[in-house]
Amino acid sequence: MNICMISLGCDKNLVDAENMLGLLRRDGHTFTDEEEEAEAIIVNTCCFIGDAKEESINTILEAAGCKETGRCQVLLVTGCLAQRYQEEIFKEIPEVDGIVGTAAYDQIRQALAEAAAGKKAFFVPPPKGQPKVRTERILTTGGYYGFLKIAEGCDKHCTYCIIPSLRGSYRSVPMEQLEEEARMLAERGVRELILVAQETTLYGVDLYGKKSLPKLLHRLARIPGIYWIRIQYCYPEEITDELIEAIKTEEKVCRYLDIPIQHASDRILKRMGRRTDQASVRQIVEKLRKEIPDIALRTTLITGFPGERKEDHEELMDFVNEMEFERLGVFCYSPEEGTPAADFPDQVEEELKEARRDEVMELQQEIAFEKSEAMVGKVLDVMIEGKVAGESAYVARTYMDAPGVDGYLFLNSEKSFLSGDFVRVKVTGALEYDLMGEVCSRSDKEVKDESSQ
């Protein structure tokens, strides 16, 4: 069958989608990006917040329309929305032929076969263990960077978060399996590995009895062809001196850390069920910047959490102003049924949530511009993302920028580069979130790696 896969939500969900595509390719299926041309459509859904849930439902409904107007014979729904609303999906959208939960994406071949045979396919076991996938993922990121999902699930149980219900408890992927997958990705041209999980900092606790992310980093750094290793989703209270030392000393590990802190008011952090406070966050940020002066720190915040008062918001604003995070994103609180916070009595009005979010982002915009201006004159190794159509210009990323969420560096050059090439660039200008630069030379990163092979 000719299949269209639509993957929504986070990069962890994307890894599941890529694994499903790899499994389906085994059976000789082909793939298309055009829904109208597809004989089967798979919607890999997200429902982390209200907007994501709405996007997933609308995408399923649009795909269902293709059964009337296109060639589509089979419609499957996978991922978090499928796990959470399995009965409602079948009842409300009869065009759906099968549902596959978060812990069963390795059953996608069977689900498609059953649905194609006219049966209602249903594979939604409790979220436990790890799906057994021994196949080559089909990369959808362009091939020069890839996500490596090192664990599944979460044990934190923050009061606003539905993820433990959808993804289950924390389960690390064995280190040998991750190393094998990373080598396979490197052999296929991946140059940047991005480590993801609901929480990366606890990697290995369940398998090895201790936090083993530093050990994993050392092993991955030995793989030829990998130039950057980026770490995302690090809970601040779980960052150890050993992890800081690994980031500091391993040349391939980007001096970049994604630390979602969600708020700065201790009162709100406690209501969120977070296991840290503002003083602890300040302490770990100070330690990271002292040990690794050129580190880029990214964080995410939530505005309008139930009970958030004006003084809580002002405390958050002061904190953002003082911490000067290199990268920062803000979400409005979204009440999710089944979470404790959704039943808190003191919900904040939507307009106020949005106003507070906008205020934080305006402040961060000023901080980001100052940070960008401070980069002018510096020389950096950057990764080429692609060429600007019709121009002698390229889009690149620095070590401070994760794909899809952070900024870019733009450079003019008559030389020819390919996506994934590393180039040494001098920063010549600054925009709000982006940089401009000019090519200096070929990156030492590539030269060193080639000489070591």
C-alpha cells in the first residue's frame, strides 16, 4: 500500500513514527506525503496540551475526509491521543479503522493488515516495557541529524501533566541498544545526535541502579561520523557533577542544555508538584555557567497555572531578567482532564494567561537580542541546514541552537555546501533570535574526525 504518515507533537513521538515507517517498509509498502494519493493514512497523535489535542482531532477528521475524496482505504490513529481516547475515537469518528497505543507501535504492521482486511484493529496495551523494534528507522529529519530516544515514560507526576498516564513509568533503553542505533544512524549520514526522553537526566536508574547519562555520552562520543551530541529535557534537580564534567570534557557534546523549569515562584512550583525550588535552580544555573562559561541554556515556562497571582508572575519576570537564559519558550497553562491541576479551584482566565505569556516573551526578546549582539565577532563551527532558494546564501545552526525550536545563522557564500556540512564562520551581525556570518574555513571538527578514522 502507498502510505501517508502524519506525525504530530514532540520529537519523541517522531521517533516512534520513524520506527513505524521502518517496520512498514519491511512489508514492501511505499510512502507519500500527499494524503490524496495515499491508500492508507496513519495519524500519529499528540494530546499533551489542549492545542495539541485539537490539532490531532482536526488532522484525523481531515484524513477521514480522504476516504471519500481520495484513494484512502485505511485510516489508523496512533500515539498519545489513541492511548488516551481509544473508545471515543472509534465512537465519534467511524472512519477510523484501527488504533495503536504508545506502547504498541511495533504492532503497526499487524494493525494495518487487519484494517486492510476489513477488521477494526485495536492494539492498546498498558504502557509498559519497550516495543521490540529491530529495524532501520526511516529518517524524516533530512538525514543529517536524528533523535535518539533513550527512555520512555516518566515517574515525576507533575500535577499538570498527563504523560505518565499515557506513556507509563520511566523505562530506560539498554545502553548497548542505543549505541547500536546511534552507529546505524551515523552510517546513514547522521552527524548530530539529539538525546530525548521525557527526562534524560534519570537515564539508567532503572536498569543500572544509578544515573548513567554521563557513561552513555562517553560511549556515543566514540562513534565515528557523529560530530555533535545534544541533550534535551534535563530536570534541574537531577543534574549531577558527573554530567557537568561530561559536557565540559567531551568535545562532541554540545555545550547546550535544555532545562525545563516551568516557573520561579516556590509557591507555584509546589502546586505544580515540581521537585525543586527557585534557590536550587539558581544554584544549578550558576554552577553550569561557572564550570562551562560558554554553555547555552534553554528553558520552558508555564504562565497562568491555577492560583498564579500577580506577585508570582512578577517573581517569574524578575527571575527571567536575572537569569538571562540564552533560549526560552513559554506556554499558557492548559487544564488536562485526569490531572490534579485541572480540578484546582483557582483557574486563571485565558486572557490573563496569554497576557502574562506575552509579557515574558517580550522580556526574553530583549535578552535574546543582547545575547545575539554579544556573539558578533566570535568564530564558531556551524552545521549547514540548507541553501536559500535562488540565492548564494545558506541557513545554518550553531551549537546553541536545536533544530525546530531555536534560531539560525545565515551566511552568504559562493562556495557550495551540503546539508550537514560543518563550516567555520565568523559572526558579523545579529537579529532578534538569529545571527549572520561569513565563512572562514572548513571546520576543524570535520578534519579531526576524518584524521581519526
